[in-house]
Amino acid sequence: MAKPRYNQPLRLSPALPPLASLAALLDAFAGRHVLVVGDLVADEYVYGQTDRVSREAPVLVVRHESSEVKLGGAANAAANARALGASVTVVGALGEDAMGEAVRQLLHGAGIGLAEARVPHTETKTRILAGGINTTRQQMLRVDRGNAPPLPRPAVQQLVAQLSAAAAAADVILVSDYGAGVVGPAVRAELHRLAGHTPVCVDSRFGLQHLNGFHAAKPNEPELQALTGLPVTADKDLLRAGAAAREMLGCAALLLTRGRQGMVLFEKARHTAVAVHGARDAVDVTGAGDTVMATFTLALAAGAQPLEAARLANVAGALVVQKQGTATVSMGELRAELERA
């Protein structure tokens, strides 16, 4: 078996089939059932207008105009899989509060099944966006609130039981770990048990080192460096770190996302670099990783090869960063972009 060469520069893969050839894979998305387990987040957006500085402190005064709540974290990953035509169930924790009720209503409205454990508070990220009368709103501040891990023992037991029951109907399990406590030791142990007969794909902001032994993983460059302790600045270093991470995690495929530099897919004894799709600058990268992970996981469940799934995810990611705030990409949008490319 040939070994990867780390002393070679990272070159884009030549002669990949045209993106339009991947459109046929989308036909199988509607028949797949995706189970998402992870941290459900309420993404709250507060919009306002500012035209003066406070006399109390050197800060801008924002006059509130409107607010809205969107699905964030694992809920956003679930919404993206649903927007692409899959049947989706999400397992997570929500509080007995207004934000928890907003997330429940949004999930219900999107046609996403919910199996939840009740916790004191809903994980919430509040973003304040403001601008002048004739200027574009800019994000000024983000306030995070929620529960301090670990979650209460009864909630953890409930999550494990719900995960076990929901997995019976799933074609694939997507783990979306934002560090809020849902993907703790007990849930990870249950995922390992389920991985014997259901593929598990993992995405973790802080704890990828605890999620080894699954089918696929999706780190970004900072997460890759934190996982391996290796530098990722030079091409040869990045290739070494990516190959080391795949071996550490014991996964068949590791998809490294690199923002404007595209992606690199690591498989056994080989890697494939994929250029970022399109030439437009990103409008907002909030939640883009959820879109990429949902598309990659759903494509694998639909029978795509890892490289095909990565290329579909690459296109979906390029589309979603053209939208403001936490957003999804629909099946129609993805299909049209593939056929236009």
C-alpha cells in the first residue's frame, strides 16, 4: 500500500468529473432518514438602529427595531438536512423557557421530529446587529447563555434512551457537538454501540478527540491543529496533520474545511484537495459548517462516494455563505447550482 507523501505541495485534484454529473445523486436524498444528535441552539438576532454614542459610557446606543430566532447548532444541521429533502429527527436538550419554545416551534414548522431532554436553560446565542439610517447593519455584539456542562443526570439518561430509540429508523447519524453538554460520555458510549450498524458522522467544536471510531469527521483548520498538536500553515504540515487526524480518529473519511481555500478530503493512503466553489466573497459564514456537514452526511447516506459527498458539500457551503445569518440551502438551489456549473 502506497503511503501519502508529505513533502509535496498541496495541489488541486485534476480532471474531476463536472459538477453537473453529481445532480443525479440528489434524487436519493428524499429517501434517507437522518438522525441528528447534539446541542440545540437558539440563534437570536436583535436588529436596531444607532446614531449616537451613550453619555454613560463610550458605547453606541442601539434603538431596538425587531428580533427573530433561528435554528442554530445541531438544530441548524437538522434544518439543512431537511431542506435538502431528507426525513430528519433531532435528539437534544431544551429549556422550559421562551427560547426553548421558539426552537420547538421552528423545528415543528420545518417538519423535523424532536426527541428532547428538558434542562434548566436553552443554549442561546444573541447577536445584536445595528447600523445608521442609510448604512448596512453590522454585528456589534454576541451574548451567549445556557447550561454549564455536564447536564443533569436525568437529562443524560433521557438523551441516551431517546437516541437509542430514534436510531432504529435512521440511515445515518450526524453528531453536532457545540460543547454544551449533550455529547457527553454516556451519549458517546451509545453512539459507539449504534455505530456497529448505522454510520456515524461527527462534527465537534471542542471535543473531536473524544469522538474516535466513527465513519467520518469534519474538522476545520483550527480544530485539526488542536486535535493533533501539529502545525497546519505549510502544505506539507497540513497534509501530515490531516493524515494523522484520520488515523487518530479511526475514520474512513476526514473532511477538512479551509474556508476560502476549499477543502481537503483524507482517506486511507490518499488525499484530495477541492477548490472553493465560486468566486464571490462570503456575506456571512454563520452556520456554514452545519450546512457542509449536513450535505456531506446526507450524501454519504444516499450512496455517494466520499469525494462526491465532499464536492456536494463544497457547493452547498458556497451557497449558504451568500445568505445573511443562520441559513439553509434547499434542494432546488443546490440542484440549480450543479446544473449551472
